[in-house]
Amino acid sequence: MAELPRISDAEWEVMKIIWKNHPTTANDVIGELAGDQDWAPKTVKTLINRLLNKGALGFEKHGKTYHYFPAVDESECVREESRTFLGRVFGGSMKPMLAQFVESSDLSAEDIDELKALLDSKKE
């Protein structure tokens, strides 16, 4: 498997939109981000260009419009980002991360049941 590109926090915001709605244009991404981010259109276009240069995005040109699509799989990027976070913050150990999450979160009974079921499924 080819190495996945390192994606910054801002680039993740762009990627989430493109993973959800592809192919899409820069203007569509700008419109989607307008409610969540206070970024100028030029900023969004810069982020798209960075993602193109990293190989995270591809494009097809239709007339004068570029249509962007993901060149990397979302689940693979999430998995790699999770491993990187786990290694950086918790020394690669799952137990302290999970303990921190459980102790510092307001979990509903439903959340707890779902976590128990998930953990039980890993036993099998």
C-alpha cells in the first residue's frame, strides 16, 4: 500500500466534504464550508491545491471547471490518523486512551451499552 499523505486539520475539513460529495468543485466546497468556517475562498482553494500536491485529491477538467475527487480512501486515512494520534499521545497503548475517554466523557447508558458490545465483539 502506498503511504498515505499527512493531512492537516484544515485539510481534513476539505477532505470530509469531498469524501461526502464527489466529484465536486472548489465553489461547492467553499459553499459547504461557509457555515462552519470563516475562510476566504482563496484559503479553500489553497487547501485544495495542497491536497492535490500531496496526492490526496485528483481532478477532472470539464470545460473551465475542475471537479475534484478523493484519491485516498477515507477509512484508511481515519485508521492511519488514529494510529498516529494513539502513538503520539498515548505511546501506542489503547488502554490508557480508552480509560481517558471513558473517564472524561459524559456517556449515556446507550453509549456504554454500545461500547460494551463493541468490546465484547473484539473478544470473539
